Amino acid sequence: MTLNGGAPTLDEVAKLAGVSKATASRAINGGSKVSARAQTAVDNAVRELGYTPNAAARSLVTRRTGSVALIVPESDERIFSDPFFARMLHLVARTLREHDLQLVLLIAQPGDEAERLLRYLRGRYVDGAIVASHHREDRLAEHLSDLGLPCVFIGRPWIGAERVAYVDSDNAGAAAQAVRVLLEGGRRRIATIAGPPDMRAGHDRLRGWRDELAAAGLETGLVAHGDFTEDSGVQACAALLDAAGPGGIDGIFAASDLMAQGAIRELARRGLRVPEDVALVGYDDLGVAERTDPPLTTLRNPIASMVVEAIRLLTESIDQGGGGGPRRVVFVPELVRRASA
Amino acid sequence: MTLNGGAPTLDEVAKLAGVSKATASRAINGGSKVSARAQTAVDNAVRELGYTPNAAARSLVTRRTGSVALIVPESDERIFSDPFFARMLHLVARTLREHDLQLVLLIAQPGDEAERLLRYLRGRYVDGAIVASHHREDRLAEHLSDLGLPCVFIGRPWIGAERVAYVDSDNAGAAAQAVRVLLEGGRRRIATIAGPPDMRAGHDRLRGWRDELAAAGLETGLVAHGDFTEDSGVQACAALLDAAGPGGIDGIFAASDLMAQGAIRELARRGLRVPEDVALVGYDDLGVAERTDPPLTTLRNPIASMVVEAIRLLTESIDQGGGGGPRRVVFVPELVRRASA
DNA sequence: CTGAAAGCGCTTACAG
DNA sequence: CTGAAAGCGCTTACAG
């Protein structure tokens, strides 16, 4: 057991290979300007010793860590079981791996004013950050912009959007499209089960629904809020039905497929048929939409495109040292027609 | 913009505070043996400059990174939406934070023979690792043991368990208890919806069910496998019912609440009542068990205890430099009686 | 309590 | 193509 905990060092590799540390280092990184003979000697020494470069020492001089942070808000623990988040986490991990980058998961605490988070980021543990779905009052965009750390938001931030790069999807436009599907189906009493108003997706989808209905000269008061979960969809649907009054409801746009699924359950419980009595359009298309009964007409959330693009923008920014100003890309969700509307 | 990318350095702090780097360093870390005067001067300089120590430089000498890896198997992307995993991830993140440790999420690729993973770990990016639910053929325990990196497995590893520390829960014992509940309720034709046989929890719960039934002199052939999801529970339950033959089935032990929920759906579809016609015991108690209709009698998975204990063992091992041999702790799941059995 | 100095393990001009 | 040397930004004996 040597001083460094037993891990072999570049010096030992160089010695065993009979070359200098400089040559050993070059052979290990890319191998440009290294003779075949030296390369082989170093390769063998590396293998024999089981050598791996010390990350701290390396990044102290290269100013690269090979790691990228994914920042998610704490909010509540259900975040991880939310299908949207689960999918995104998986996609981020996979895409990062293709870029040979390591994922560091950072959970933003609402309490500590992001101090802890910023300290970590300032310490240069990571080369850049991806920020996923944050809440209305977050000032993360400003803080990250001040920091000068390359970062890309997934979902346009509420505050400071002009100072950072982001990818987003056209939530409002997609919601409007959902309403048009309902209208074309002859529906006139169209309600919505909206998401949390302090989240971008919740807010923008509600806005799209309202604007489109208003443009058609129809009532825009049939709103109930959920939190994207199935249970909340049941509650919201019940509230809507109870409050609808004489005219009733003949169409619903739910801001998530999970909430739409809850709505189906509540409608069934009351003996209402989908789509005959109430037509239903969901949002996300991450798997559940095809398994409900009836299968959901929905808007496909372009998560994969957003994640891939976000990471492309991020690596670009990392490689260029952050020049060129923040970039934006907005994807358009695709309508998927099934049986519910 | 200075050479180091604009980030202030300890040298600048020291200069501004009018002290040496050594004193500045001491003031920043704990502050023992530092005069009140020097401490204040350094504190002010740190604040004025917005200084945060460079992580790489610091860990190069301290040999600590302040980060811990959570290693999860890739398997399939649904892993993140699995309630057990979501809960565990959340608990790990929270508990680590209490220890002032940062979570680095590592997703083990089945393809690359763990080479990539081991390279990362060997690079000393992290001080230790927590390994969550891995598959039968993984040789991770041996590899990590060879590495000498402090680590704790959550769930006893299939291979190399004698070489590493782990926490586990008594899955077999809990399954046996589930069977006893069914037996005490007068059930004699007891089936099981088992989990994946290549996962610890799946394997051990099946074993507990079988042993207890065998001890009672009853049939142990009524087995169908699922993957812990609700849909798979529906399928498995249907298969069981179809295959049961003349005697039928009057009790089911499902290895997850989600699969139990699927079973309830399938039983209802066939007009069978729970618990009157078929008594049902689930496993996990992570939320869904109280929301099914009827609410599930189940075994409470002691995830929180396991995570807390795993991190305690890990930090102990990190602090002691790995002396003392691997430790083990096994928790006993608690029976939660509700209406389904 | 304080500072000068060594050293953590690497990479990278620089000169050859 | 190769090696000696400097330096990345910190911490920590050591001597005072």
C-alpha cells in the first residue's frame, strides 16, 4: 500500500515503459507524436499496472471534468416516478454517455436558496449543466448565467430566459391543436384538466386551451387543476362534472395522459362513455396513452428531441468556451390520433 | 477574464485578506488555529471575491471528492419509473445530502463489461459507491472489491457477496409471512405472482412462498412471473386463473403491490371478489397499497432503513479507510394488514 | 497563530 | 518524436 492508496501513478507507468512522463501522457491521450515503439511500451505498462489517470490531477490542468450536471427541482419525491421525468432522466443518461460524459444528478433544494447548488457548480465539479423543469420562482437561470457555466434549460425558464440557452416544446400550440380536434369532432362544452400553474408545461397548455376556445367564441371557464398524476385526474374530472351545470361537458383536454387516464376512470364510474358522451385528448404519449381504454388521442411530447438537442447545445457551448450567445430551439409536438377523440 | 476562466483563486483571497495562502486555507476549512482577526479578513475576502475552492485542486491533495456514486443497472428504462427505485433514488439523494455528500448517478451498461464504469471508479471521481439492485450475472461485487473502493450493496449480491458490505431485507421471511396470513385466513390453493427470477427480490420472495407452502404440505406449482409492473400483474393473474384447473385459486401472494393491483383488476374483470373469493397479499407498501380497491394487505419494504444504514456503513468505511472487513445488516419487513387478506 | 515550502498527479508548451 | 520543467490550485507538515 503506497501513499496514494495503492493506485498506480503516471510516473510508475513511465518508468515501467522506459519513457518520460510526458511521453507516457501523450501515449495515453490520443497518442499523437508518439512512436509506435513507445506507444506499445506504454500500453503494456498501463495494462500491467491497471493504470487509470487520476481524475482530479487531470482536470486540474485540462480544466475539464468530463461530467455534466442534471439539475432537477426537489419539489416532491414523486418527481422520479413521474413518467416524463423518468423518461428524461433515462434519455439524458444515455445521450451523455454517447458523448463520453458522466451524469451527475443534482437535486435543487427549495430551502437553501440554491446556495449549496451554486457552491458545487462554482467548484467546477462539472463542465456544464442541464436544468430540467423548474418552478416559477426559481432564479436559477440568472444565477447560472452569472456563474458563466455552460448550461441549457429544458423548458423555457420563467425568469431570466433571455440570458440562457434553452430547448422547449410548443405547449400552447399543441394544446390549441387538441382543442381543434375536439371542435372538429363537434364538441362545444370543452373543459380542461390543467397541470400545476407554476410549471411551464402546466401554464402554457392551459393558455393554449383558453386562447383557442376564446377564438372560437366558446366558454373558457371549465378549468380544474391537477398535478399530472392519475389520482389528481380523477379528482379534477369529478370537480369538473359536478360544476358543469345544465349544459354538461362534451369534451376534455387533459394536460397529461395520466390525468386523462384518471378522467376515464371517473367518467366510467359515472356511466359516461368516451368518446361518445365525452371526447378526451391527453398529452405526452409516453406509453400509457396506448394502454388506456379507449386508447388516448394525444400530443406526443418530443422529449427525446429536446434532450438530444439540449446536450448538443451544451457540448457546443462547452467546446467553444461559451461564446456566441445563448441558443434556443422549440419543438412542435405531434398529434397522435387514437380512439378517445 | 483571467487564465483560470475568471474564477478567483486562493492566492487572490489571501492577498486581499493580507494573509498567507496557508492561513487563508485554514480559515476556509474549519478555522482551527486562526486568529479572529485573520478569520474575519479571510471571510470578507471570500465574500467579496465570491470565492469557492477549486474541487480538483482540493481533492488532489485531500484525496476526497465529497461525492458518492449510486450505481444502478441499465436493464430497461422503466427502472426510473418503478416506485421502488424512485423512492430509493430520492432517499439516497436526501440522506447523502445530510452527510454533505454529492450524488453521482452511474448507470451500469450491460454491454461494455462494466469497463467504462470501472474506469470511472478507478479514476477516483468518487469516494465510495452504493450499488442498487443488480442482476444475477453481474460481477460488480468482485470488481469493486478488487478496486478497493468503499462500497455498500443494497440487496445481497448474487456473486461475491462474501467480499463486500451490504444491507438487505428478509424477502424470503416476509414472503413466508404473507403465506401464513393467507393460511390463517383459511386459504389452501395459494398462488404467487413472482418477480423476475434474476433479481434478488424476485428470487427470494418466491423461495419464501414456496418453502412456507411446502411446510404446510400444500401445492407449490401455482406460479406465474411478472416484472413488478401492474400490467405484468394482470397477465400473470390471468395465466394463473386459466391454468388453475378445477380447484381454482383462493389466495395469491404478489411480489409487488403494483402486480397485486393488476391482479385486482383481472379478478374484478372475471367477477371474482377480493378477499371473499380470492385473498390477496402484496409487497412494498410504498403508496399504491392504500389506494387500491380494496386496500392491500402487504409487507412494508424497509427501503428507508436500508438506505440510511447503507450510507452509514459507507461513510464509516470511507472515514476508516476501509478497515474492519465488510459489514452486513438485514432488515425485517413489517406486515401491514388492510382489507385484501 | 502564521508563513515558506513541498507536494498531490497530471498535461503542455518549449527546446531539442 | 522525446524529455526536463513549469504549473494547474489547493492543503499540510514543519519551523517559528
